[in-house]
Amino acid sequence: MSRSSFLFWGICHVYLMYVGVEHQLGDLFKCTNPLPGILLANRMQMMVTSMLDLHMLLQVPIRREILMSLCHIVVLIKVVERTFRKKELDIIQTLPHMINLIQEEIEQLLLLAKEKLLSEISRGSQAGKIKILSSSTRGRDTDTRLTDALSLVLISLRMLEGRGSCKRLCILTTSLDVLQSIGYLDIDYSRIKNLISKVELVAKFQRTLEEVTECSFLYWREEMIGTWFSMVYMDVNKLSWLQYLLDAFCDGLRLLKHGHVGKSDIIAPLCKDIETDLRLHVHSTHLKESVPENPRKTGLRNLSCYIQLKPLRLPMKSIHIKLHVESYLNSAFHKYTAMSPNDWKIYLDMRQLAGLKYGLVLNEIHLPEHSLETDLDVACIMQNLEEFAATYSYNMSYQVSLGMPPAIMVERPLVFLERTMLSLQ
């Protein structure tokens, strides 16, 4: 590996030196062409991951010289990334011109096929066909397939007129695949597909660069940190590698920044299990034949240990399980009470039980538990309608009539629309 790696390093260094040097305007396209750098970074990334995975699979220790070579490759990956970041503005300015040049090359190949198809259709002779059909095919079928091939060529040329978007490239690739399945045309399909892949790389330059220069795989190789850093420390000439190595290992932090796995696999099921436990216990106490039980000792299983956990610390954030559960239950109880006001007592009991059993501090629901227990007679309201309208204001959000108290009153009575409607029945 050492001999080939030295040759590879030489190629990388020559490319980076060429890209990093200021060029004349005529050489701007050459020095800002991202394709060689992307291919180099992709190859280096594959070399490192393959070597580490093979040694892990075979349980073979890595020799010191191989470790140094892998460290050098990782540093070169981050050097390629930083070099592209410095030249990013120049590269972005040249990307549309690069796409146009590649599309023109594809267009020249398709125009030749278009001219041949037009000449064959105009002549209408069987001898000059471009080997699309065998000799046993009828002339009507021949004309149909010729026109189909011409239509596909025209569609492909139409897709090359605009910018290299994903939809246009997808339609272009599909048209060429169907054109190739019709029969043999004098077109170099492999060359066209190679050019299309170049257009895709150029069009997705920033995303592709991030993928090929990302070193998040080192997150699973944290034992390399001490070894590589000690190697860099012992060699004064390699101290410049330190920042690149830090950048490479910091790529693994992206796996922990979001924390979606912990939320979907731990917090979400825990919230649902606690809600189910509270609901089952409250409903069981309302049954006539139920036996009084201690809520702290009954339930699905002991879930309080999850609530008592300290906040989980990640590099860029922390996850407090208790706060997540409290937020979930606050939102759920408020939503359920608003959707079904008749069940407000059940959710009030569940809120109190959550504080008793799990030590959760939940917010007041501020919905129908503050309404009057007795129904109001609509006849009394209709007899004193002016007085009722003067002393109550209607809240559209909660569908409640809120009493406007005098100066000496402290509490304001609430009259819910549901209570008023019951008196009409």
C-alpha cells in the first residue's frame, strides 16, 4: 500500500497546488473544474473506509505505517474540502458554463442521429435503415419505430435546451433508455451517459462535495484519536495536520446534533406509555366493581425510573426526558379536553395522578373544569335577556359566556353554551 499511496499523494498534492495557485482568465475553467477534486476525494474516502472496515472485520491489527498513511489520507480529504471552500465563489460562477459545454457535447451526438433518422424517413427505403429492425419486419412497423425513435431524440434535445435540473436529467435519461431499447442506432450511449453523470455532478456540486469530504465514519473509530494525535505531536512537520484532523473527527458530531433517534425510540414511546398508564388507572377507578388500589404500585410497569433520569448530554444539546413528557401531556390533555368537554373530569384526574405517581408538574387545563356544575334555565335568561347581555361577554374560542364582575366581585362566573343547550331539552 505504501508505494501506491505515495503515488496517490503525489497526484493529490499536484492537483491541490494547481487549484490553489492564481490563474489567468483563460485558465479559469481548468482551475475551477470540480470534477477531478470530487473524484479524488471520493476515492480517498473509499480507501479509508475500506481499510478500516476490513481490519475490523478480520480482527487484524493495523501497523503503524498504515495508520500514518490513513491519517495522511484523512488530512488530504479535509484539505480538498477547504480548498474547494476557498474557491467556492469562482466555481459557482463557472458551473452554468460547464453545464452548457457538456450539454452541447451531448447535443452534437444527438443531432447526428436526428439527421440520419430524418433522411431514412424521407427516403422510406428499407435498405438504408440503421439496423433498428430485422429484415422480417413489415414496412408499417418500420415507419412506426422510426418515428418513435425520432420523437425520443427530439425530446432529448428539448431537455438539453434548459438548465441541468433533476427533472430534465431524469427525462433525458429515460428517453435515451427507451431509444436504446428500440434498436441499434449509431449513437455512443455509454459516452452520453458518462456526460450525463458529469452534468449531475456539476449540478449537485455542493451536495456532492459535502458527501465525499465528510468523515463522519470516524465517529465509530474513536480509538484512532489518541493514536493519530500522538503521531502528529511526535512529528513537528505534521503539526499543520492537527486542525484538519479535528475537522475530520468533528464531522461525527453531526450524528448527535439532532437527536431524532433518541426521541423516536425512547421519548415518544415513553410519553404514550405514561399516558396509557394514567388513562387505564383513572378509568378503572370509575368502574363500579373496581377495587381501590395504590396508584404508585400499579400500572403497566415502573416508568418512574425514566422520569428520574438526569438530562442526557450531547455535544451541542441536552435532552431532558421529564420536560419532554410534561410538554407532551400538557398538549394532549388540553387538546382532548377541548375536543370532548364532557370528559374534563377524567383529564383533571389524570393530571393529578401524573403529579402523584410520576412527580410531573403539569399546567392547569383552563377549560371546562371551571364551568358551573348546575344547568341554567334558558327561560330565566330569556326573561332577563338585557341584563344577561350586559353582565356576560361571549368568548368565541372557548364557546363560553364570561361574566363581567362588579368592583367588589373577585371570581367571575362562566356559563358554557353546552349547559345552556341542555336546559332546552
